[in-house]
Amino acid sequence: MANPWTGLLNDALRYGLGVESPWLNVQGWWGIYTVLILKKVALTYLFIVGAFRALDSSHDEASYLSGAGPFRTFLSINLPSLAPALTSVALLGIIAGLQVFEPILILGGPDNIVVMATLLLNLVGGGAGPADYAQASILSSLFVAFIALIYMGQLRVLGRKGYVSVSGKFSRARLLRLRGFRSLICVLVLLFLVLSFVLPLGALAFSSIQPYPGVYSDLSLARYISVLEQPRVIEAIRVTLVLGVIVGAVVMTLAFSVATLSRQLGRRSQAALRFATLIPLAMPGVVTTVAISWAWLSIPAFAQLYGSIWLVALALIVTAMPFASQIALSATSQIAPSLSEAARMSGAGPVQTFFEIVLALAAPSFIAGWFMSALMVSGNLEVPLLLKSPGVNTLAVITYNLQSAGDYSMAAALLMVLMAFSIFLWGASLLTLWIFRRARHLNNHRNKQRALALAAGTTGGL
């Protein structure tokens, strides 16, 4: 949209209003900031939406009865209760900002902007000189140490406080009246949707029917037909779908298992376990993939998987685990341990308690994490690019190859297919959540009917 030479908005200003010089220029720091902010706002929302929905309205009612208003209640009651979720999001935001790669590579190239991720890419063989793995390992280790300091700061903020808001007592979510701020917030939300979704998606859709950037004649849908007629694209859709569904489910189940296990450990062991899940996030994707290949290919069992989709899936599980663990941590910290204890006292085992108590109560966060993990898998480029075999490609790899070959229209058409794939995943996540809630409702109804029948039989016997 804001390319200084062929951007759609600049061309619209040039031909519509006669503005010759480019009014918008996405290249440089301001373009990088804009892209990162628009992207991280959406990710942040998906991270914390489950925690906000799990807030106990009885706390709000007690605050209102004590004379506090909605604003004071939000600051004094809700925000402290959301401390694990908000600090986890802040931690992930800082780490993601420190290791940002794609916006710097695309938008910072003309200004020779170099950050840690691009420097490490050059050190492991992406630059003109020979690979320097030793220096890349040292810088990555320093990066991990810095992340450790940030994580220790998070632990210090949280302290030994409790953040339980999901207990055995039924509570209904309370809507917050926006009053005079309703119009302002609606305008801000609509502005964000226009800037982050409508305009970029429209520019991508229009670019997919252009023959070349800046050319506004011979518009055609032939690129979509050409893309979907290629066998490698159909195979890439299948591979991406399989990876997204399997990796998303496995990584979220592992993350919630680790989060549940960590609550049964001591404070120091708990902190060490949580930090271990952040280590892959502290290293850029290229370095992480190289480290995974070095470590696993030395093991005969994993060496046989090289070039297959299963080694790619295992590597994607490792790279997605830090994000998933933070979602699971923020979700499980709000569930009262007494619920799991009651289940065990009723005869349920650890596995049954985990699936019927923890995952049942944290279902919105689990489904949101599954969806986010699937999106990360479908858009990940480093892992399949370095670990795949020639016959195993994802949509991200095919798009990168088309972009590198200069076929921008075909790449835009394939990105629209990837967008449709993301919408399909979103619909599948909503359907899964509906089926889960429906099954839980039916199960609760059956249990209630059994209890009533048992009570009636006992009364008749008496």
C-alpha cells in the first residue's frame, strides 16, 4: 500500500490528487513500527481474551457494594487478577520485538537497518562471508541470558500472590458499561480493523489480479487458476493443513500439561521449568532450526526422519512451545487447585482430571492457542525451508519461492489462498469449541439426570 514507487495509496494520491512525490513511505523505522504494532495488537488480543472471560464477576459485585465504581474496580480488582496473563504478554512482546526478522529484512533493507536476528542470519551463512557459528552461538547465549533477566523480573512482579478466578462457585461474566467512551472505542476498533485488515487484504487481493506492480491494465483472475492448477500447491495445502492441525493440538496439550505440572512443583523448580520453555523463543528461527538439526540428526532415530514431514513437525512443536506455554500459564493460573483436588478425591486419575477439569475450564484459551499455533505453523518459513525434503513444501515456502523468482502476482494469489486457509482454521476452531461446549453440556445434563434418579430411588427405598 505504501511502497514509495508502486504503492496503491501513493498511486491513488498521484493520479487522483496530482501528488507527485510519494506521500507515504513504508520503508524505514516508521514502517517497521507500524507493521509490528498492527500485528502485535491482534496477537495480544488472542493471548488475553481467555483470561478476561475467566474473570469472576462476584469480585466486581463485592467491589461495587463497597462503593467503588467500574473504573476503580477495573484498576484495583481486574488488572491485578490479570497480572499473569498481562505480564506473559508483555514478556512475549519484548522477546518478539528483540528478535523481529521479516519486517527488518523487507522494510529495513534500503536503509541498511541491522538487528540481532538479521545479524545472526548473516553469521550462520546468510551473508556474503563464511559462516561463523561460534559467534552466532555466543550472541544467542547472551540473548538467552537477557531473556532470563526479563523472566526473573516477571517472577518478582508476580511474587507469591494468587490469581484464582475460576473456582467451584458458578459466576457469570459481567458486561462493562462504556457510557461516554462507547463511541470513541468503536471508532478506534473500526480504525484498527481498516488499517490492519481491510486495506492490506484489499491491496493483496488487487495485487493478485495485476500483471505487475504499478500496472493497472489486463487485470485477470488467471493467477488463481494457474496457482490452483499446480500439483505442488495442492500438495502444499495438504501439508500445511496437516501440520497446522497436528502441531497445534500437540503443542497446546503439551503446554497445558507442563503448566499443570509446574503448579505441583516448588517455586524454584516451577520457575526453571517455565523458563526452559522460553529458550527456543530467545533465539531467532534460523538459529533455532540449525540448533535443532545439529542436536537431533546426531540421534539415529531422528536422523532417519530427516527430510520428512515428521521432523518438520517436531521442530515446529519446539518453536511454537514458548507461545503456547505462556497461554497455558495465564489460563491455568486462574483455575483453583481445589477443583483438581476434588476430582482426585472423587476417584479421577491425573489424566482424567487434566482433560475433564483443566482443559474443560480453559477451553477458550486452549482453542485460541490451537488456532494461533496453527497460524504460526502455516506462516513459518525457516523450519520447513531448512529441514524439508524437495517434495515436502508448505504454502509459506511456495510463496517465498514465487516472491524470490519475481512473480509477485502469483505470490499474492497464493497469499490469498493462505488467507482463506487461515479463515478455514478460524472456523474450525469455533466449531471445535462449540462441539466441546455442547458435549460438556450434554454430559452435565446426563449427570444431573443420574443424580435425580439416584435421589428418587433412595427416597423410594426409605
